[in-house]
Amino acid sequence: MAECAKILSQFNRGTSAMQHYVATRPMFIDVEIMNTDIQVVLGDDGPQADSSSIAEGLSILYKEIADTVRKEATTIMAVFPSPNEVMSILVQRVLEQRVTAILDKLLIRPSLASLPPVEEGGLLHYLRVLSVAYDKTEELAKELQSIGCGDLDIEGLTESIYVSHKDEYTEFEHASLRQLYQSKMAELRAEAKQQSESTGSIGRAKGASLNTSPQQLISVTVVTEFVRWNEEAISRCTLLFSQPTTVAANVRSIFACLLDQVSQYLTVGLDGARESLNEAAAMRDRYVIGTSVSRRVAAAAASAVCLLFCSLIYF
């Protein structure tokens, strides 16, 4: 085989022979191998697999690919007069064909016009899968480079695989943060409604809002959840982009989303607290029920102001 490779290298610098050798590798032509790739990544959960399971599946599959390339490298080094050129063709084919085929099935961009339900992961699921896929593909690229890839620009090739996803990343990240916020506010409204409906008939007659404290309207725990979303988004941003100017611009826009969410949340909460205080004062005047309500009104006002002050200090 080595002798044949030497003879063929005299024709067209052996390019045809090298390309033919790479093209006939089982990993590129075995239908069973290609069909099982996505099953290895998704596991038994299929399309509903979470990002952690997908990360584990990609690690397993990419290790198998790296091991296969390592074995092929041994043969190539022993057979071809220009092994680096063959390795360059092989690694390029691995990334452009096998890896891209996996990612095309894995990274299906949702429609921003019709967002996937939060109950099914929402936009956040796509962003998390994009993040782990990019991270694992970078690890594979580094491993392939250590095995040998000639003069192939493997870093540039890896980036090109994700260029379409990265071009729209910021828009998807912002849409995801908005979706999470809207879902959380809907959850809080549902809880408030349920609590209001669960109050007794006396409470309803005298104003159910008296039973809703400002702590329920404005919660540091909820604001902390906003911050956690923001931190996760920024971690994705710094993973996907390396240019300082791009990272800075994306981080700034993500942080602006956080400030907007906190502002909206505090405004809604304080408006609700103000309405509760107004209703409490009206009840006092209407029913003349004494100083106990006055104390509750004063305490509610103090709590609202305190929570606002604490929220501002938090940021």
C-alpha cells in the first residue's frame, strides 16, 4: 500500500489518491455509523434531552471520533509520502461532514415569531444546547490539532461551522430573557390570584389586598433569579465570542436587559403596594376600625420603602 501511494504521488502530486483514501474511510460512508451518531448524543430522551445529557453524549461521540482519527493517523504516517497533507484533508472532512451533520440535527433554531413554550424549555433550551455543543466542538478541534492536521486552519474552520448561530445569538439571548421574565411575572400573578381567591369571604368583603404584603409584591428572591439568568447569559456570551469589543457590546446589551427587568418588576410591585395602601386607608375611613389598621398601613408603607431601598442597594 505504501508503494502504491508513492507511485500515485507522482501523478497530480498524489492529491487524487489522498482524497480518495479519505473519502473511503468508514466514518464517512458507513450509513449505520452516521445514523447512530445523533442517537449517541441524545440518548434515550431524544429531542427532549437536556443540555447536560447532550454535553455528555457529545463527549462520548467526539472521543470516538478522535480515537478513529488517531488510528487513521498511524496508517497515514506509515503509508503516504506527504502525511500532513492527508491529515489536513481527513480532519477537514471530519469537521465539515461528520461533525456538521450532527450539529445540523442538534441545533435547530426556533422561530422568534412563534417561541417554543417555556414548559418545553423555551428559547433557553436552544441557547444551552448551542453553548455546550460549541464548547465540546472546540475541545474536539484541539484534540484533532494535537493528533495532527497539517497546515489546516482548524480554529477558523470550527468557527465557520457556528457562524450562522453566532450571527443571531444576541437576538435569541434577548428574546430568551424576555420570555423568562414574562413567564415569571405570569407565575407571580397566578400565585397572587390564587391567594386572593383563597381568602375568606370576610377578607374579600373588606378588601383582599390587605392580605397581600409588599414582600409578596417585591421580593429580593425574584430579583436574584433575574440576576441568575443574566449571569448564565453572560457566561454563554464569553464562551461564544473571543473578540473583546464583541464581548463588551454583548455583555452591555445583556446587562441592559437585566436593568430593564428589575425596573419593570419594581414598578409593578410598588404600584401594587401603593394600591394596597390606598385600599387600606379607604377601608379605615369607611369602617373606622381603629388604630390597628393604621398600624398596618404604616407598617406596609415602611416595608415597601425598605424593600425598594434594599433592591437599589443590591444593584
